[in-house]
Amino acid sequence: MPHPTGLAVAVLAQEEFAKSFLLQLVSDGALPWVPAVRRALTNHECSHLVSIIMEWLHRTSEEHIERVVSRLPDAPLEGVPDEVAFAINILRHEKMERLTQGYAFKEAEWDGMARRLADGLRERSKQRALYISVEWSGRLTPLLI
């Protein structure tokens, strides 16, 4: 079990790095600066989904990424692992739509870790690491991870 403070700091750092990654995509012209992207910068679940994408990009060779990107108009997400594709789809079609329209398209097949992160798994772990619980009796206890 990770140390609560270490877990919280690691998740916070990952969230901030995801924000900077999105801002770099905007700066490079890969993403438009629209209200949904701006709102996504403050949504922790969006940051956690972006972290799946960043982790895959970090592990993947530049040649492979270039092959995937060169096929985007014809075969979007071909050559991208399911978990990464799920994270991209959830981020775009669920999170961004909810931030702009108030409702989201949700596909049952988008599952795995991307689904759990989108549903708040990492956010709950971070919150448990940072805060204490107040029991019904009034007793304070640390939340378990």
C-alpha cells in the first residue's frame, strides 16, 4: 500500500502535468482553445484520462506515433491500444460533452482502467490520502487507501 502523502503528491503532480500537456497541445494548434478544453483543465478525471494517453506516448517510439498520426484521417485510432483509445473517446465524447452540453454519450465498450479513472477511482484515492473521515460517533480516523 502506498504511503498516503506520496500517493497524493504523485497524483497532484500527474494532474498538473496533464494540464501542461493539454496547454501545449493548444499552443501547438493540435487542440482548439474552446470552453470545453478550458474546463477540462480543472477536471481531475479529465487529467487522469490524459495521463493514460501521456503514458502510452512516453512508452511508444516516435516512428510508431508518426505511423498512427499519418493514418488519422483514414483510420482514426488504428494502432492505438484499446485502453488509450477508450481514454481518448471517454475524454472527448463523455467528459468534454458533459462540460459543454451538460450530458454525455456513454459507450458500454469503453471500459477498463479508462472507465474506472473517468468514474473517479484515482480522485477518490487522492481524497482518501489527503483527508480524514469523521465517523458517526464523531471520532476522526484517517481514510484508508
